[in-house]
Amino acid sequence: MHNRSSERWRRWALVAGIIVVVLSVIIFFQQAMHPYNKLRSQAESIATRSAQVTHIDGFWWNTRDQSYLTVAGQRNHHAVYVIIKQKNGAIHVVRQNAGTTRNQALSATWKQHDPQRVISAALRYQGKRLVWDVAYKTKQGRLGYVSYSFRTGKQVELIKNI
């Protein structure tokens, strides 16, 4: 009799321990993602309110030289990117069909640089020129950055083997 209750107690203790670990991991990841999710929510709110964007379907955060937030969505039945300079809140709206897409920049990166994986791809201003920045990891484990002109799709900058 004593053996059965001891086994039950151990089972319950094991189940409780697993539940505590799982909940701890979930809470940890929620806390880790909170700044990103808060920033995304703010950027989407700005795009909706200031640029009249509806049907949001993308968000990217570029922190290379300065921090830029990009929201993709629809405005007046046209697909647009809303680029927000995080430092001063300056907003620029460009039609997506006025240049290359994120997928085109990613395809060019895969074709030209054959990375192990792409880390990020987002819009930013380089001076007055809008560019797609793609960060990637090489098969040798090094970092690389390549920038493509939004308007033409041509490579404008390459930093390899960091």
C-alpha cells in the first residue's frame, strides 16, 4: 500500500515539474519577444493612423546604421511599404510596384551568395536611396550583408566575412 502512494506521489511530482518547466519556458519567450511585439504594434498603429494603411501583411525591423521599421500593407487598393525612421518618426510611403520586392532581394542573395541561411531582410534608407538590406550567414559560419537598390534591384553594397 505504501509503495503505491509513493509511486503516485512521484508521478504527480514529475508531472508538476514538467508543467513548471514548460510554463517557465513560455514565460521566458514571451518576455524576450515583448519589445519586438510592442515595436511592431506601434509601427502598425502609425502606418494605419498616419498613412491610412489597411490589410497589413508584413513587418520588418532594420537596425544596421539607424533603426527603420517597415510595414507592408494596402492603401487605396495599392500595395505599399511604410518606412518609419525610429529616431525621429519620419514616415515615407512607397508603392511596392515602384521597385523590387523583398522576395526578389532574397532570391538575388541566394543566387549570388549561396548562404547557409538568411538572417534578416528589411528596407532602410542609405542616404536618399531606399535599399533592401539582407543579412546572411555563410556556409563557413561568417556573416555577410548585401544591399540592393529598391528601385533597380542592383547590388549597391556588399560586406563579406565578418
